[in-house]
Amino acid sequence: MELIKYIILGIIQGLTEPLPISSSGHIFLFKTIFDTNLFNSLNFEIISNFGSFIAILIIFWKDIVDLVTAFFTFIFKKDKRKLTKDKFRYCWYVVISTIPVGIVGFIFKEKLENLYSIKGLAMAFLITALALFVVRNIKGEKDDKDITLKDAILIGLFQMVTIIPGISRSGTVLVACLLCKLKRDTALKYTFILYFPVSVATMILGVGDLLETPGIETLFIPYMAGLIAAGVVTFFSYKWLSDWVKKGKLWKFSIYCLLLAIFIIIYFR
């Protein structure tokens, strides 16, 4: 039964990580409703997030390789700088958009668990619902090469608030990108390119705690089961998100978050 619970949590992580509905918020809600203590601090969340990381890395592998190659080509091959300057600038904008949440995450690393509360979760889902509804009809015109320093900074500032449980990282960044008038597919790509540095930093910060967990060796099989479940489901849930974003159906996620917030308010009154 414990193994099944870990798999279920992995499925929840995989389904909600790409979608603009907050994976951490859903896992906390599941934990609260079923009164389960499967988490050792944030350890399992880090493990399952790694499963999602692998899935999204597979999806964006070509883009990552292309950007990294262009970045170093610009630095070391002067004769090709004109061809790679747009992607070089894109890489720096990703760094700039990541810095604010990196600073906030580092400062509040030890306090993240204290931010979790069921009332706060309901409020966070309401905020997410409102944000997604506001941008439901926005169709930008900017491509990758049209992203500006101002856009990168604004998106980075938006991403800071995603350390709050229930505030979806992908949803918040996607909203910021659309408000900056990026095309829907461009916004989706930038949102998930930004996922990589944030996710890597989160995993690095959590490795020490993970290795110090008493009896960690006994959790290897259930943790791996959760990781695999998260990875497989993440792959398919991203495809779902991609289709809905391109078709302008973000409002459906808004309705879901609103209904979930109402459920939480009523269930835990």
C-alpha cells in the first residue's frame, strides 16, 4: 500500500508539474486530505520533480542543445556571432529571469515548509484562476528574437511569487510571457526553458537533506517508483498543456483552479 501511495503521488506530480495548476499545491492537498506522512521534509517532492525534469528535458532536448551550442559558438567563434547573437541574448535573458526566484528561494529555503497552509492554498488557487482568466484571449506577436531585457526582468519578478505553495510556476510565468505580448508558442517555450535552471537549483539545494535522511536506503524502491510515474505522466501532460495553450484554452485551467479553491474552502471550513 505504501508503494501504491508513492506511485499515486508521482502521478499527481507528473500531471500537475507542467500544467498551470501547481504541483506542490496539489501534493500538499493530497497529503492533508489523506493524512499521510509520506514526505520526509521536501525529499520526495525533490525526487518526483526529478522525474518531471527528465521528461521535460526529453521534450526540449533539441532546443537546449541548440541554445547551449549557439551560446558557446558566439563566445569562441567570432565569425559566427551574427548568426548566433539572438540565441546568445536569449540565453542571458533566461539567466536574468531566473535570478530573482533564485535569490528568494535561497533566502527562504529553510522556511518553505512553514509557508504551507490550507487557507493559503485556497487563496493561491484563486489567484492562479484569476491570472489565467485575465490572459485567456491574449495573442502576442513576439518571437524568441523579439524578447527584450524588460520582458526578461518582468517575467523574473513574476516568477518570484511562485515559491508560495499553490501559485503555479508554469502558470505564473506563462501569464507573464503573454502579458509581455509573446506569441503563445513562444511563451510556452520560454516558460519551460526557465524551468530547467529553477529545477536544477532546487534539486541541488535539496541533495544534502536527501542524503541525510535516516533510513533513506529503505525508500529507494518507492522513491524510484514515484520518480518513474512522475516522468511518464509529465511527458503526456505537457503535450496536453501545449495543445490547450496554442488553442487559447487556458480559461479551462482557470475554471479548474476556481472550483478547487471552492472545494478547499468548503471541505476545510
